[in-house]
Amino acid sequence: MRIAVLGLEDFGFHLACTLHELGDEVMAVDRNENRVQEIMRYVNKALVADVADREALKDLGIRSMDVVAVDVGERFETSVLLTHYLRELGIPRVLVKVANTDQAKILTLIGASDVVQPEREIAVKTAHLIHYSRSKLLDAVALGDGYFALTLQAPPSFVGRRVDELGLLNRYHVHLLAIKPAAEKAAPLVPDAAYLLAQDDVLVVMGEEAKLIEIHQKLK
């Protein structure tokens, strides 16, 4: 994909670098020349420009982009203008970093395809890692609408039991998405009803937060 990142605050900077590492064609733009110099070797193109200038956006060739991501820090008015301009220019997908839910609602109303609130998302993830620490939680991903995907080591009460004996879906409405066997270098498996869980197997489960808390309380 062809992606432009407008504004190189911390989120925008790391987003641009990671997208380039993943193989996307990335153009990074910021008004700060030092920031542009810093990112130059990590992206396909890095330019100094005032991204809040409508004409400057056109000159950047922004219309040819599949996705444009915006991170201009605390300049919310600039985020609003940019979102409006980018939609006028026909950009298929506009992603904007926001500071709070009110900003997210406003930008969604004026056309942002996606809004991200990194600080909140990191805080939620960290809270879950702390809360489920006794269950050897390895990762937590918020999926939206109150759903989470958790990666955790198989609880002691699961060890030695078949997957179909656990009743995760019927009893708790929690889906078992994958199993990574404890054996060294073993590849993750699609859950099989007859699979016998071993100590240190890693499970990926998904469900509503309330259901995950319920199962956590019963298994810890």
C-alpha cells in the first residue's frame, strides 16, 4: 500500500517506521526539519511541509495514497482541518491519532475512517496484564465493543484435559482461537476437540470482558 504519515510526533514516527518495515511504501511529512531528517533513512520519502496547508497537501501528491495517517500532537484544530481536507481530496482511508473520546467522536463525524487513542489503549492493555498476572497472562488486545483477545498459559485446571471437556464456549461464551503447544518451536494449532492440553501450553481466547473476568475468577 501507499501510505502517507502527516505529522511525526512519537506515534506518527513509529507508525511510519513500522509500516515501512512491513513492506508498505511510506511517505513521512512534518514541518520540523530535524524530525524529517531523523526519519529519512527509515521510509521511502521524507518531506518538510506544513501539512495544515491545503495547497501543500496537493503538491505532496497526497491524492495517490491509499491511506493517510495524521499525528500532529496536541493541535486538534489542525487534525480537524486535515481530516476535512483529506476527505475532500478523496483519500480512501484516513486514520487520526486523538487525545480523548470527545476528539474521536468529532473526527469520526467529519470523516475519519479510524481514530486511535494510543495512551488509553496502552493503559487498558497494561491494566489487563496486571489484573490477570496470576493467570500468567502474556498479552491482551482490545477488539472493541467490550471484547478482548487474551494470550495466556494454560491454567493448572486445564492441564491433562481435552479441549472439548473445557466447555469454554458453552459454559462461558469464550472462544478458544489457537493453541501453541509447550514443545519447543511448535507452531500454533487450530484448536482440535481431542487435543490434550499440556503444562505450559499457550492459549489464545476471545470473549466479552465480563465473561473473561468470570472465567478468570473461577480458574485462578
